[in-house]
Amino acid sequence: MSVKSPIFEKTYQNYLTRIGSLDLNALQDKLGIQVSRGRAIIPFFGKPYTVSANGIDGPGGKKPHLSISVILCKYLLMCPESEAGEADWVSFKDFKDAAPLIHAFATTVRDPISRMFSGRPWALEKAGKKIGGYTPAEIFSYDVSIKFDVLPKVPLLLLFNDKDEEFPAQCSVLFERRIEKYLDMECVAMVGMLLYNYLSDLSR
């Protein structure tokens, strides 16, 4: 957590208290995570984070960014009772609770990625692979298609067409429809912004 405000600290401690009341062992199969010594071990974009009632630690024991902490907490607390349903790919604006965040998602995730890698599709592919992205099994008619395992059971699909004589570069960031069973829309939006930040850091 790089930012500590009284409001966040109160919310964070509330999350940890609620996590302390969870049976983490019962969540292992439901979420596809590991549990060891009372701590949930959760891969986020391929990097391991540990979550328990005592706090959240990232790789190397470092405290993660505020947004990652919130996402990990919500992921545990929202765990569905059974395997969530529809796995078809949809854009952020297609989720019923996304309306207040649609514009922000476009201007902080989709459009910046399009601009950043315009004329440089190879750079997007290289950066994507560095943060755990891989070629999806499905075939998509795009210049670049990269799939990310954000969390267990929570994938993300990035599709990119480079600019040409008629159109500017265009990027689509898609999620499985069932992601709303694992994360709320604020967290889904934060996942998108973290993706942009990771790609941006590697493209410099």
C-alpha cells in the first residue's frame, strides 16, 4: 500500500477482519488458490501474493499497491458458492453495473493502450508476454491477441489492431462475463488500469 489514508485504513482493516472469519481451506477448490499456514496464496498477473487476517504481502514480502490489496480482498470475499456461469468474452461496458465507470475505463485503459502501441504491435506483444500474457487457444482476427490470467478463474483478453490508412490503432480489453461473480465493477476497472500501468512501464 503506497497510499494510507484514515478512510482506506478503516476499510482495509474491515476487509482483513472479514477475511479472518473465512474458511480459507474451503475456498481453495472454488477459487483455484493455495492455502498454507492460514494464508491464501493468490497469483495476480502471475505473481504470488499472500493474504490473511494479518495483512497482504506481495513478491519479496513487499506491501502491494492499494488497488491490488482491494482486488485480492474482494476476490476472496466475493467467492461464489459454485462455479460461476457464462464464460463468453464481453467488454467492460457490457456489464450491468459498469455504467458509472465506462467513460473512465475507456480513457484510462482502452484508449491509452491504443495510442501507446500505435505503429508498434510487436512492442505490445513483447510487453504482454513479460507480464505473463500468452497466445490464446482461440483464433481472433486481430494483429495482436494476448490472454492474461489475472487471477485464478479470472482471465483477461487483449485484442489490438494497428493503425492503417483509414483507421487509428484500436484496442479491446475483454473479460469473461462471469467475472462479475468474482469481482465488483470497481475492481474490474482497477484490473484494467493495472494492466495499462504494467504495459506502460515495460514499453518505455
